[in-house]
Amino acid sequence: MFDLTTLLGWKADAQAAYHQLQIGKSVVEVWRDGRRLNYTKADVVTLRTYLTELDGWILAAGGDSTLVAPQRKIMRPVF
């Protein structure tokens, strides 16, 4: 498993990428383990899943539960 500092860095990068996609940037690049990952608007769900996975790893690595954001369900408008 990875150390807490590494996991928190990855989470910060993933959160920044998620934010960029949510505000309309078309492609976001994130580095993980020396590999480049590209996310597009279509990958928002995949990126959100990755953030949830990172939260679990942070808790398993002994991270404080206040470092892990509570999960919210995606809201979809109904017309």
C-alpha cells in the first residue's frame, strides 16, 4: 500500500481534475505512479469512482476521517 502523503497528493490532483472537468475544461491530465492519465467530460463518473477509492485507501493508511469528504449522490434534473 502507499503512504498517506502520497495518497493525499493523488487525491488533491484528482480533486483538481474533477473540478476542471466540472467547470467545462474538455481534457484534464493527472499523473499517477509515473503514468499519465487523461480524463474527459465523459470520464467524470470514472474520476469520481477513483476519488472514492482514494478515500478508502486514505482511511486504510490511517488517515483521519475528516480528510475524506462525505459522498453525495449525483443529482439529475427531472423535467
